[in-house]
Amino acid sequence: MRKGSHLIDVSVSQRLFTRTPNLREENSLVLRQQLHEYFVSTFDCYESLFETLTCDEAYYEKPISLRHPLIFYFGHTATFFINKLLLARMIDTRINPRFESIFAVGVDEMSWDDLNDAHYQWPTPAEVKNYRDQVRALVIHLIETAPLQLPVEWNNPWWAIIMGIEHERIHLETSSVLIRQHKLTYVKNHPQWKPCRETGQAPANELIKVAAGSVTLGKEKSNPYYGWDNEYGTHSADIPEFQASKFLVSNQEFLEFVEAGGYKNQSHWEEEGLGWVAFTRAQHPTFWLKKNGQWYLRLMTEEIPMPWDWPAEVNYHEAKAFCNWKKAETGLAVRLPTEDEWYRLYAAAGLQNPGPQKANGNIHLDYWASSCPVNKFPQGEFYDVVGNVWQWTETPIYPFAGFDVHTIYDDFTTPTFDERHNLIKGGSWVSCGNESLVESRYAFRRHFFQHAGFRYVVSEELKPVPGSHYETDKLLSEYAEFHYGDEYFGVANFPKALVSLAIETLGDLPKAKALDIGCASGRATFELAKHFDFVTGVDFSARFIGQGVHLSQNETLRYTLVDEGELVQYKSRSLSDLGLEHTKDKVEFFQGDACNLKPQFTGYDFILAANLIDRLYSPAKFLSAIHERLNINGVLMLTSPYTWLTDHTPREDWVGGFKKDGESFTTLDGLKAQLGEHFELIKGPLEVPFVIRETKRKFQHTLSEVTFWKRVK
Amino acid sequence: MRKGSHLIDVSVSQRLFTRTPNLREENSLVLRQQLHEYFVSTFDCYESLFETLTCDEAYYEKPISLRHPLIFYFGHTATFFINKLLLARMIDTRINPRFESIFAVGVDEMSWDDLNDAHYQWPTPAEVKNYRDQVRALVIHLIETAPLQLPVEWNNPWWAIIMGIEHERIHLETSSVLIRQHKLTYVKNHPQWKPCRETGQAPANELIKVAAGSVTLGKEKSNPYYGWDNEYGTHSADIPEFQASKFLVSNQEFLEFVEAGGYKNQSHWEEEGLGWVAFTRAQHPTFWLKKNGQWYLRLMTEEIPMPWDWPAEVNYHEAKAFCNWKKAETGLAVRLPTEDEWYRLYAAAGLQNPGPQKANGNIHLDYWASSCPVNKFPQGEFYDVVGNVWQWTETPIYPFAGFDVHTIYDDFTTPTFDERHNLIKGGSWVSCGNESLVESRYAFRRHFFQHAGFRYVVSEELKPVPGSHYETDKLLSEYAEFHYGDEYFGVANFPKALVSLAIETLGDLPKAKALDIGCASGRATFELAKHFDFVTGVDFSARFIGQGVHLSQNETLRYTLVDEGELVQYKSRSLSDLGLEHTKDKVEFFQGDACNLKPQFTGYDFILAANLIDRLYSPAKFLSAIHERLNINGVLMLTSPYTWLTDHTPREDWVGGFKKDGESFTTLDGLKAQLGEHFELIKGPLEVPFVIRETKRKFQHTLSEVTFWKRVK
């Protein structure tokens, strides 16, 4: 741990690439100095990477078809500074609007805006270098002169500067991968980017026990080191004992899978991996190549005879297929580790974040510009828990409890919360700054290549990953906010207000079972469970009750809310945020039709039908049978704004809201007529308001009429 | 006038049908006694009318195909009591729900619910009589025992009782017309319903001058006599001198038109009348019949040789065609009187409402159950200004300023505010109670038959009638309320709030010309005209600016607001209600396209574009050219909730609300970019809320972002 080490030892720092700075430094001049050094070393290092390119054409030809050419990445990290500094209001004008438009977007393989070359008039590398010099001068000027309020944390405008630097360090790694994917003629060796020359026989792998134990992940906003949004919050888990491979899987070990026909045997591949292998027709790891019957390995700037003791570099699909093959071969429950299990390995290895000394691992460019033998860096009983290559996990990235997006970079992580981006852990030889920290959480699409390999574990358990999906459907998101979100115009939460009113009205009446019919997202179901022994929530829509089910499983409900046009904000709520965590075992949710309810829904002391009757296709079917569900003296609570629409209810089935026999016949008149045989109106009509947020500025503001009916026969 | 005559002279009242009572009677026992007598005499009289029917079949056969059979009317007036007493909460249960369903609706020829006989299981006349007896007993019981709070006025629950009685008196007249239209075999003479036997030579008609003068119509809620909703409010007019016929047009005088081929000469008929005469193939008045070359007249229960000196009974179309023929014959500006002109005649005749003595006119059943000679009742220089038969006017019924519907009978008049129902004035021999009062205002479709004829006038002037149309289009009504109606949730009127903010912001800047672009219903246009010399309102929709134009012509804006389902409330607003009457000459409204504005709209000191930009098909076209309309140093005020929808604005034309070059680009960002060349942002963004009412319980509650931009070049 680097806590307390404010300054990096000078004798070492001359050789080592600058570590991410302690932002809790209390001397602002020292902090300015450290940020200056951190920025310049990063900017320099990134530019030196592009010196491995042989010609201008190397900047314009795409290394892989689905991503931009390298000229984009050369400009992109500079433009990123400008964009974030503008958003943080540290600057108010652009340096080069044209460049800052073309260099802004296009990083992720599948979320590009426009990769059609014809639409880009790329500048020359010299022009981009000139632009980078302008950005460099601007950032240095800011670091030297801009007002600095300590501490620099999440909401400090200076956060944008560190964000820019850490962003460039990410691209240092990803651009090194692109260069490794470029044609050999476009790249050349470079004194700053020398690979490891050590190789030998691969060690035989073995399984080592990791004792059961608990892990606590996530960091606090007060942590002194820069973090990306996905690192904050909390997560803890108890991990049973498992075994893990001592070494990363070496090229040698992976060759067994290749030679056993692993790429051709569909039974080893997961469904998504099968699609990938069929599409790409891959037969071996992507950086392997065979010439004259000999295997070679492509490094950043050269091809070398296969170093069999170096780690195999593969995507998740290949790693997982290897595990499945190994499982079939050995009969053991072989799989990749989870993110949580990796933290158990990290603890077992007794590791710390890189400090001022050379790291005990092939990381942070402390040694080479390539991998190295898998038995080079022992860490406890294991090797390479950190460094050498990233290690794929079974865990799709998900937000920790308390996750929050950063306002000036709201799409850093959120697009990856789709259960299709798996976490990689441990870092590679080029993982620097935040990337090298134990807290970092990077995730990629499972078919993506990085300097990434894997180790395997044997464990019978694989816990489901917490959900990460953000509801984006307009109606479902609006209802999530309506039930669990914020209040607007000072109008109290509607389901909560209804339940308060119900409890007040029920007084001493029995409170064993309650039914929330038309429960939608389920808030009232949970609120009722604070007072009833057991509550059933029923809704016609499985998508709506899905929100209640999700929360009752102790999961966080996540959704986006439209602010303006396509701009959204990210929100999340859990039962514990609302003081409802103790109700989760007292509720159940079912999909059901209020006009044709299944027989088991009966024997209730209380039934709530909130905003339901004017959305039924046959309110009469509901009203004429609902007494059968209630105990005698049980109470039915109806609430509705009586917004009758033929889209929902045929005109002839409206309960009221029309002239009948020449006179105005309100819905309340209709309810009295239809319920009169079995019910007595005991309270109401009252009006309870509710607000549904559509955008940051547009709301539905509605008054729901509430009536209480006691079943008298 | 009957003011002060609390009691009708007993010696006379034994013979005369009870007059409508003074509801300001201060002795409640006296009032109960009078209401008792008024109710019983009316109920009796109505039942005696049905004694003219010869058999049960006479109750079931329809006199005319588009209206219910008489059995309906026999039950209807009793059911009406029950329905209104329920609404007024004087009773809380029905007497006979089945009867009260079938007898409720079906009075007006064209607003029937269901006239298919197969859908009605009519009861027998005896059953209905039995039902009537129950209703009679109930009403008498109420009059004798129900709590009575004086005075009995508009909002008093007892108003329902008088309403029921006056309603029955209306049906006394309309049922007498149906009986007159029934087959002769179904009717018989009756001692209470004896026609006049006087007839002789018709007098030659002549024109008499009526001096110019003013009229004031409408009554106050404090008026001591029952009135229908349409009688209340105020209306006054200056009437130039005109001439009017001394007598109603007699059968003799009308014969000239018939014999001149008037029914066959299309040039005499108005367009609507032409349709009627073509459809019905009428060749003479409906109650005339020719047998063996002789003309006869059908009365209620018999046919008599044509009494040529009795008034011709016709519908409006026939009366109007007669006038047009007469105009062509004489070259004089012959037409029917207006409602206002009839009041000049009434004043000239020196008449009063019927008092305890026999009326000076064939009205209120004081004489006969039929018309009488047109020269029987002199009234000043004229005859029959009141009584004998109703007189058609040129005036479609319209609401007086201050018109309000009665909550327990909101469809008494409102359905007739369609400019297709013309007022009839003066009453007939069977017009009793409210019908006989000078203040009463009855209107019928122009092709309808009543005991109605006409007198003609000669006048060069025919003022347009005040509009009576109620806007029922959902969007237009909502906007009428949004701009001119009530406030909800305590949110101030939006256009007014915007103008206040504008005036505060403009300070001492020039205020000669202002433009309200996207003015919708125009409220801000008027509000701006309180401060500017002249204001132009422009909107894409002619229907919207129609509301502003209407108000600027000193007309009242009338609209219905949805309460619940199909139930509506009726609202009206005029400029004077809002303190804006003095602005009407300082505004103009034009239809125009904000994205392609005509050249004349220029030279403004101030332009307001409220809730406009996110509804334009090309905001850029508007934003890039709007500076050309403003003077240098002029101010542009933009307000919008930025609710971008592809329905209005293609995605590529949104001003903001999307990610641009990877970063959130708000509409405000877009406005700055698009307006920056000519404008400086001088104030804002501010948020101003507005509420649009959709139903009694459902509202849009929105925040509009406001920015002020000064044109700097």
C-alpha cells in the first residue's frame, strides 16, 4: 500500500513510470508538481508509443476493420482533455473545434458513431502532433495556474485533469494492442518498447487451495487515488474454499487444447462463443501464427518463435472453452474465477498496489513491453495474480451498491452494464496508473482481445452475478421512478401515501393477508408488508412485476430517466435505500389478470387496487367478483383518476363518466352501483395526488380519487 | 309586473291556471302552499292533456317517426322530478329504476339515444299513471316536509322542484303539439281543451314604425321567478328604427305566398330551408289540409274549416321564405325580427308578465286550447306581441355574457348553442309558467313545428348574432383553459407570467412593436399589448389564432373541459373578465410559419417564442433568421421544456438533447451555438412552470426553460 508515501523516491522514479498520485496530498504546490509530472510523463509515453509506427500510412490504415485507424487514437486522448475540461468548466473555449469533433467518438468496437472513412478527413500526424502540443501547453498552464481547492475529489473540477491522464493511460494499453494487431510492415522496434527476451520450458500447472473467506470490494469517495465510477460503492461476499491454478495458462498448456481439436469441438464452447468461433473461424489464439510448421508469437513490433512458457493470450470465449475442455478431461469443476475469487487470490498472494519501488509483477511498464514467463513472478504460492497479462473472469461487470455515474463522463461504464462485458483482473505489463490498482474494474466484450489470458479455478459453486441492467424502456423507467424514486413538486410518494391512508383507515381490523392488485412496480406491496403478515402483488404485466421481484431478491433496481431528448440520467434504488429491506420475505409477486383472477388469490383482509379500474378491459368483471377474494369485513381500497379511454376499456364497459338516462353518471356513481350488493362505502371519496416524471421538465400531475369499501356480505 | 303580488287573487285563480310563483316569498309556509298548488295544478293539467287520447294504442303509436310515442312523454315528466331531486340530494333512492331508465332520455328530435321500438318494453298507461301517482305523492311530501332554507334560488336544492314543474309545463306545450300531430282517430275532444270558435275575415296587415331605442336583456340570479340557465347574464344593444307588421301573418296572408307558388320557387328559400322543403316536399303549412278543394286546419283534437284570420303556423324556413318572397314582391327589406327587436316591440306594446288577472293575450291557457284571430288582442299599436302563437326570430340562441350552466341540468341549453336553433318569442295559447314570461328564451331547430308563426319587420340592418359555439376539440379547449382559464396547483398563468418576466427584463428598452411567434391561443399577445404600442400574434394553426381573433372582436371564448370520461363542464372567458379589454385594438393575429416567416413581420423591439422551438420542423430555420425580425438591441425571449419528439422535429434537426462528439449537448448548448452570431444571452436560463388541464384529475405539469437574448449585431 502506498498510503503515506507522498513522494516517489527520486532515484527510482527516474526509471519507473510515474504512479497515479495521492490526491489527498495536503500541500497544493506538491500536488501541482506531482500532477505536472504525471501528466507530462503520460503524454510523453503515449506519444512515444506512436513512434513505433513506420510511416504516415500506418496511421491511416486500420489495424482491425471495426475500429478507427491509429491517427484517431493519436488525437483522441488530447481531445478528451478538452472535452472534459469544458464540462468541468476549467476552460470555456475549444482549441480546434474540427479536430475535437473528429477525435471525440469512436473508441468502442460496437458503439461507434460512424466508422465510414469517407466521412473523415483525417489530418496528418504532424498536424495532430501540433494539436497535441497545444493541448499539452494548455493542461500544463492549468496545472500551474488554475485555482486549486483541496482536496481533489470526485466533484472537484481538477478531477477532469486526472480523468484525462488516466484516460490516456487506458489508451496507452489499448493502442498498444492495436499496434500489436497492425501489419508488421507498419511497425518497428523502439528503445522504449523492448520486449522480454526470457523464455524456457513451461512449468507444469497445478491446483492450489484457497481457503474460504470473505471479500469486500468497492471504495469510498474519500479514497486518495483516482477511480472510475464503477469502483465506488460496496460489495461483499463469502467465498467458499476453491482451488486455483498456480500459474496463468501458458502457451504450452493452451497448445494441448488446440491440438486436442478444442477449436473444432462445439461441445466445449458456450453459445455466444460458438457464434464467435463460427464467425471468425479461429483455430488458435489470435497472436499465434504458424510459419513452416513452427509456431510464432506476434508481439507489439515483432514476431518471435513461440515462447511456450509465456501466458496464452485469448478472449473470454477461448478461455472458457479451454476450461470446459479441461473439465471434460479431468471431471473437475473447472472454470474461470469470479471477480470475488480473484480478490481471494490477491489476499492469498499478499499483494499491494505498486509503490515507488519496482513492482513485484510484470506490470506498469516496470520491466518490459511484453509478457514474460508465467513462472517469473511468484506472489505467495501463486504466480502472476497481478501483472503479465489480464485474467478473464466469469463475472460480467455490474455496479456496486451505491454506484453513481460521474456527471462529466456518464457513459464510461453504464453502456457495459449489459451482462455482455466481463471483468478482467490483475493488469498486464502495460497496465499503468489506475489500471494497476487492485480496486480497478475493467470489462470488455467477451470476444475482445487485450493483453489478456487466464488462470482457471476448480469450484462447485458459481453464484449468479448481481444484475446490472439499466431499465431504459420509457414506461418502465417512469414507473420505477414513480414508485421508488424522488418526489416532485412536493407531492409525497403515491404508493406510500396510499398505504399510510389505508393503515389509518383499517385501524384495528385484522392484517394477516393483503393483495395489491395492479401492483405495477410493487412499491405498495412492500409498504403494505410493513403492516401485514404477508402481501401478494399481482399485475397484468410481467415486466412491471419484474421490478418488484428484482427488489425482493435484494437486487438494486436500475433505470435511466430521460432528461432532455436522448440525454438521460442513471438512477438506482434498493429496498434498503427505502427502509424496506425487512419486507422482502413477506411479499410475493405474480402475473395475473384482475378481470380473471386465479382462484388461489383469496382470503385477504385488505385489497388495494391503485390506478387500476380505468385500465381494465372489463371493470365489471373485476368489480363483480372482487368480494370473493376478501374476508367478510375485509376492506377494498380503490384509487383512480377515472381517465377512461377506449384504448383500454370499450366505451360500453366504462364504470362511469357519461350521461346515463340523461344525467351525469360519474365513476363513483358506477362504483356504488356495481359494488353496492356486497360492499359499504366506509370512507371517501378523497383525492391523493401523484406525479409521474417524463423528462427533466415534463410531468404528469394527477389526482386519484380514493374510496374504501367494506365487504358486508 | 307581478312584483309585490304574493298571492293570486282567489276568485280569479279558481279559473286561471297557476302562475309561476314568486320565489322571494319570505313566509315559508306561504311558499310551501304556493309550490304545492303550482305542482299539483301542473301535474293535473299535464295528465288531463293525455285524456284527449282515445285508446292505449294512441300512447304507443308515434305521432311523428323521429320522436318517441306519447307513453314516453306521459312518464318522462315524472321521471324528470326523480332524476333532478336525486342530483339535488333532496332524495337518495329511486322509485322505479326501470321506468326511470326508459323515461329519462329522448326528448329532442335529433339528440335521441335510442328510438328503436324493439328496445323499449313500454309499460301500460295505467302502470305509468300509477308511477306518476307515486311521484306525485313523493313531491307533495317533500313540499310539505323537506327542510326549506329561504330564499329559493339557483343553488337551493328546492330549485329542483320548481325545475321539475317548469319542465312539465314545457312538455305540456310540446305534448300538445305531438297530440296535434297524431292521427285524428287517436284523439278526442275534452272539456278542458276546448278550441276557440271565433273566426272571420282576416285583417289586412300593415307596417308600423318602432322608434330607435336600446334594449337590455338577461336577468340576475336574484330575480324572484324561476328561470332557465339561458335567461341569466347580460346583453344590451341599440336598435335603429324599424317597421313591424301590426298583426301576426294570418293564414289568409300566408295563402298569398302558397298560391304564388312560394313552396316551389327555390329563390325564396335559404339554403337550409331549401334542403328541408326538398326533403319533405311540403307545399303548405303542416297543419293545413285540403279536402274537396277546401282548406281545413288541424287543431289539437279536430279539423276545422280554415280560420283565415288565425295566425299561420309554420317553421322558421317557411316564415323566412315568406319574408324573402315579400321582399322580392315589395322591394322592402322584409325579414323576421331579431330577438332584440322583439323586445322593442314588447316595450312599444307596453306589456307586462301575466298577473293574477286574465292575460291581455291568448296565453297561459287563459282562454282556449287553440289560436284565435290575429286581431283579437290589441297590445299597444300591435296585436299578439305576446300570445296566440310563438313568433320565429332571425336570432340563433346564444349565451348572454355571464352565462353559466346549472349543475343539475347542464344540457338544457348548451346543445342548442350551435347556431342552428333559432329563438321563438312571445309564447302561444298554451305557454304557461316560465314560458309566458318576457325573460324566457326558447329555441328550436329551424325546421321544427310548434304552435309558432311569425310577424315580419322591415329593416336595413341585421346585426350578426354573438357567437355561441363551444369549442369541444380537446386540444383547443385545453389551450383555451391554459391561456385564459383557471390556475391549478397554485401555478400562475403561464403567458401572463412570461410577459411579467419580459417586462421586468426589458426595463427601459423601447416598447413599440412586439411579436408573439407561436402565440397559440394568444394570451401573451394581449398581455404584451398592455405594455407595447402594438403586438402581432402569429401561429401556424388557424384554429389556435381563431381564439385570439375571437376575443379581440369582443366576443366571449366558450369551451368545454373534460371532467371525467365524456362528462364535461362549460366555461367561458372574455377579455373584460381578464382586465384586457383595452388591448383589443393593439393586437393583430396572423397565421404564419415560424420557419418561413413572411417579410412584413420585422422591426420588432421584442419577440416572444413561447414553447415553440421543440415543435418546429426546422428550428435552425427559425433560429438562423430571427435576428432579421428584431431591431438592434431588441430582445428575443425563448421558452421551452425542450421536449424533443421526432413527430415534430426530425432527429437531425433537434437543437440539443443528444450526445455530440461524445458529450452531452443540451438544447441550451445548441441555442448558444445557433444564436451566438447575432445574439448575447442576457438573462437565464430560468424555469417557469405551467399546467395544462386534461381532465378534472389529470394535468400536464411542465417546467419551461426561459432565456433572453439581445440582438447585438
